[in-house]
Amino acid sequence: MFTKFSLSLNQQVRRFTTFNSKLNKCSSIDPNLLDQALKKLYAEYVSIPIVIGNQMIFTGDEQNLRMPHNHRRVVAKYYYATKNHINLAIQKAIKVQESWSCVDVKTRSNIFHKTANTLSDIDKKADLMSAIMLSQAKTKQDAEKDVSNLILMLRTNADALIQLSELKLPTISEKLKIRYLLRPLDGFVAATGPLYMSWIAANLALTPLLMGNSVLWRPPANCVLTSFIIFKAIIGAGIPRGALQFLPSNYKLFFNTVIKSNDLAGINYAGRVTTLRTLWHDLSIRLPHYKCFPRLVGECDSKGFHFVHESADIDLVVDRTVQATFRYSGQRTYSCARFYVPKTLWPKLCCQLQSEVQALKIGDPTDENSYASAIVREDIYDDVVSFLEYAKCNENVEILMGGNYTKTHGFFIEPTIVVCQDPNDRLMIDDIMGPILSVYVYENNKLNEALETVISSQKFGSCGAIFSSDNKISEQLLNKLRMTASNLYVNEQCSGQDISHLPLSGNRLSGTNDKNGSAYYLLRFAAPQLIEEPVKESVVKNEIENLNCSCS
């Protein structure tokens, strides 16, 4: 698709071909306002502190937040917390826990609605979008979706809290009064999230906070700027100082420190499965020392799939697969990475797929014509490149298109499609956080064998999609693949039309399947309490008399 990159950033990505406008949607924000916010952020050198209680702390361990699409440019600097800072934050969190947990649910809900209103302000929205675009290399459309998801999450969770608090238990006796209280967990919650989703990174910290917990928030490196904007908004909305601590830090130091605290009540995590396994192991070793069983909520890697039946609409399959695979350069947790296609459909599907992907422009995220941009971080880029090099050396893998990459100016990888002869090839199984679609072509008369392959090779279980024009076949496929993904879609991309409206989570190695985005998720950070109280006989008698009067 291209042979060589030249020196300028625009020239570097020019050979990714032209942009296909059909696959992009118009933004609702004023372009001039966004341009002003981008220019302002370009001109500034933002300094992001550690925040513990009322203190803003700047340490000697200074870190640079670089633009993934132009890594010579630093968009902000931030500071790593030390072990002493983290321990101080734990002390402050425990100290404020009692007062914050006693704040009534209506007030807490109102604070979250106020935060959502603040971030909905057109100027604040432009600031947040520009921070996402420059620090995470997201296009305007993807950045706006991130902000919209964040605002929706704040409001949805705030409303869900009210609904949960109004839960009425069945009356088993007129002589008993039973109340239901939503208490927080008994201790503090530690939260950290993915590098590339600001709304998810925020949700990991803010959901436990909403439930009355004190939270230590470790923002991931590429979300530190956006997280600080969100942090200031929620503090300004009325969260007491100390209930939410802002702690940029080395993730190993952060977890090693919080796990050693006997007051740890929960960890809310999103990231690599290897880290979640380590956390699980380390928590289990220290279980005798905790005053409660810490809740561990985790969302991990994914390997979304599209399974195509011979009755499928080819145009629909191509459109949805391109969007699910190559939007944000395949880095979304729910991106499509595995593609199962019947042999009779593959020739036509292959041609259309190549045509659509060749029309995608990968470039600077601030360019209106860019469909996607760079990989968010160098270590992830290197990992994806290792898969490309593996594919080039594997005689059982055909690189149908793409396979090129460069990090001269930014961490760019060309949209790539590979065809694997072996459905258990590592390209079909391992998690790849980049723009690679691995295809397996199955024989039409071996549908059941192909389905069994999906089931047996699926280490991850976040999302998947099936494509068929036959309703009966669709139901059969859904039933067969029901354990392969927590979110299954029919004739729709595996990320759905709008993921923010759906409870998203994963089973198998994709996480603890707690349905982020639902009321059930909130309960993971609550310790419900039942209070039973006998009612005096005179009170019962008066209530019965009042009831009789109203009936007459």
C-alpha cells in the first residue's frame, strides 16, 4: 500500500491512501471552537500534579506525556507519586471515608449530575476533546464519542444510584419494619484503567466514589491529562477533598503499596490479563491480613470476533467489520480481531474488504480526513510489530494487505489483513492491540467444526458478532456461541452501534463480567445492609384504621 515514509508527519502517513467519507460521521461540536482548544493546548506545557487531600504535590520524578502521532512533541508533564505519597493518600482516604459515606444518595447523585453538566459545557467539552486527541491520538469523532460516553456514564450511574436506594423489600409481617441501606465497602478502593479510553478510566474511579467509597485514582499515562480535567470537574461539583485522591504513579509501585494496606476494600482495574492475575495472586496471599475480603473487579484484554454464515449480506459484513477492526487503529477493548468466513463468500468478500480498507486514511488525529491515527504507546506498537514480523516469516500465513509500519515521527501501523491456514495460529488467538484482522476461511460443509474452533480457541470472552440472513440459523449460532462472549451481536459489529448504552464486560480471560454500565456494577462497590425493627402495636393499629378509612 505504501513503500516509504518521508520526513514530515503529513507526508509520513500520506501513502495510507485517501479517506472514505462513508465510514465517518459528522461531529456536532463547532470546528472553530475545537481548533482554538487544540491551538491552546499545543501552545501550553501543562503541568499535572499529584493531589492528596488539599495538597498539590510536584515531585522530582517528572514524566513527559508525548503525542503518540508525533512523539517528539510533549503535550504535558506530570509527576509520579512515591510510596510515601500513596500511604499518605490511604490515610487521608480512611479519614474522610466516614463523613463521605454518610452523605445522602440524593446529594451524591446531584454531584455527579453537576459534573456531567460541567463537562457538557461547550468550552469544557472542547478542552477535553483536544486533550484526548493529542494525548491518545484519537480523531475528532472518536474523541467526541469518548466525552459523550463519559457524560452519559455520569448521569446513568447517578440515576441508577437513586433507583437502587429506593428498592423496597417485601413485607413479611405488619409487625416488622425492614429497611435497606446502601453502605460503601469497609475501607478504600484503588482504581486504575486503560491507556486509551478516558471515560472508562474515569468510570473505574468514579463509580466506587458514587457509592460512598474513598478512592485512590491512579490515572494511566495517556489518560493523565484528561483524567485531571475530569478530576477538577468533580471536585468543583462538590466532592469533599480526600474522598478522591489523584495519584499518577508507577503501576507496580501503586499496587504493591495499596495491597499491603489492611484497609484495602477493593480494586477496580482494567488492563492486561497478566496484571489482573498478579493482583489476584497477591491479594490471596495477604487475605489473612485484611479486615474484609477485598472486592476485585477487572476488565481485561479481548479478542472480538465476527462469524459469517453463507447466508450473510456481504455489504453489511464488510462495512461492520471495517468499522469494528480499524476504528482507533484496532485498540479498543471491543475491536474485532478474528474473522471467520465461509469459502464460497470469501472471494467477493475479500475484494470488497480490501477496497474499503485501502480507502482509509491513517494520519494526524487533528486532520478532518483521518479515519484513525497512531498506536497509543511505543511498547504496544512494538508488540503489534512483533506479530507483523511473525506473520511475514510464517509460511502458513498470507498477508493479504498492509503489514508496514514506522515510528520515525509517530507510532503508525498500516491497516493489515492476514489469512491464516491454521485457526489456532497465534494471530487468531493472542490479543493484538492494533489494526490487524486475522481471517480464517472455513469450508461451507464444515460449519459445526468452524463453530467448535471458535469455542475452543477463544481465550477471551468480551464481544462477538454473527452475520446471517436466516433467523433460524442466527438463533442456532447464538446458542452455539453463547459462552464465547458476554456481548453477542446479530448482523452488527461486535462493538455494537453505541457501546455506552450497553452493559459491557467480559468473561473467560476478558474479566470478571460485572456488566459495567448497569446497576449491578454499582453494587460491586456497595455493602448492602438490612435493618429490621419491630413496629409498636399502636402504630400498626393506626395504619390499619387509616387504610380502612381510605378504602371506604
